[in-house]
Amino acid sequence: MSVAHGGDTPLYLGIDGGGSKCRVVIVSADQQVLGEGLSGPANPLRGMKTATDSIISATQQALTCAGLAFNDMARLTVGAGLAGLNVPQYFKMFSDWQHPFKALHLTSDLHIACMGAHQGQDGAVIIIGTGSCGLAAVNGQLIEVGGHGFPYGDNGSGAWFGMQLLHKVLLSLDQLAPATLMTELLQQQLAVQDTMALVSHFMHATPTTYARFAPLVFTAAEAGDDTALQLVTQGAGFITAIARRLLNARPPRLSLIGGLAPKLLPYLPADIQQQVTPALQTPELGAIWFARQSSSAQSIALSL
């Protein structure tokens, strides 16, 4: 969308920085979406330069989409929800970043996902993407579950499913576990047959690499493969445990988001499925809510 803007018109940038993708949106003061951008991972665990390069690249795309110039980046008040910012070390790294924006307000990707899903109101959200984690916001209290990062946590996530897929396939090829359709699917996708060729492909795999193969587990499960069904059931069990932990706080709404959410939802218990409601807005628009709230709070503090 190409729109002309005055140089003094407030502009907001919402950033959803995950382990695989960075999505951004530029919104005007009157809440009109002006431009969007998409780039690679913006998780500082993957490297600060990788994360900041992804943010700048996606922002440049959004500026172009909005009909704005590169130097308009300095007009943007930014809300950034990034995977990994729950780790103090990485939060400090981003706080010290000499960014090109007017202002940068930082939080976790989980927080903006919750704000977007419930339009800034109370609720709970579970992210099931490259990683997995959950958060409930109720009466001013935040309850966070997971978010410890792969491979220490992220059970039931894309990265977890991808790694489990590889484990099961290698065991099957060594005839230490039953044959599984996942072997054929993985070999076809990689165009390899040899066991060591499979190992070599994943030698330096990132969470994003593993997550790319997670859909194969569900393809095999839907075809009735016992090993794949066991994995899906195990993964769904992890997500169910997160959901029950969050629902104990009695949030008025629960939303599941992330690339694997639609695939895992049918495997969750019926009582959990019945409480799941669609997210009202995207995480990047949740980041806009966060930017507005943070800017408003900062302005009030400065005026006191």
C-alpha cells in the first residue's frame, strides 16, 4: 500500500521476531496498516547480527510497501516481541543496540502474541511454532510456561518434532525400532538413502532446520503410521500440560498460534479444544499495542 505521509505524523512498527521468521507491520496513528515485511530469524540466540539484520530487512520491505523512504525508519516508534528476550543476557544485548528507530520498546514474542490474540485484554496464548511456550495475562499478572529454548525445552514444537523424526528414522534404519513411513518421507524430501548422508545433512542443524521437517510427522500420522502417531500423541501431551497450567489462572480466552497449532489442535483433549478461540489479531499487531502502551506510559512518566 502506497500512502503519502507528513514528516511529523506518528508511525508505529510492530515486530514479531521468532526462531524462523521476522514479521513486521507499519501502522499509522489512526491505526491504518501501511506496509508489511517478512525476513529470516530474529532470535538473538541465533546471533545478534542475524537478528538485527532480519529486523532491518523486514522493516525496509515494510517501508517500501508503505511508500516511505529508508530514512523514515527514524520516525518509527517500535514495539518488538522477540524470541529469546526472556533471557536477561539477550534482553540487555538488544537494549544496548544502536538501533535506527525513533524509539524501541522490547518484550518477548510470547507477550506480543498474547496482546494480539486478545487485543490487549486478559487471556492466554500458546505458541506452537519452531519453539513452544505459553503465557496467561490475568488481572495484571503474567504467568509464563516454557520458553527455555531448544533443545532444553520447546517440547511439542516444530524443532522438537523434527529432531524426534530424525531419531526415529535412524533407529528404524538400524533395525533397532519398527519400520516407519517417516523414513521414506524423509529420504524422499532429502533425496538421500544412506544413513550417514542423513546424519550429515543434520550435522549443523538449527532449530529452524529441524522444524522444517515437522510436517512429515503429521503426514505419516494421518496415514496411520504407529511411530508417528506416538510422537504426535507425545507432543500433544506436552501442549496439553501447558494449556492446563495456564487455564488454572482462569483466563477468559485461550488461543493457539504458530505454524503447528492447526496440526496439533485435533490431537488435544476435547475439553481443551472447546476452550480454544481464534486469535483476534496477529502478534505483530500485538507489538503495535505494546508500542502504544509503552510510549504512553513513558510520556506520562516524563511529565511527572
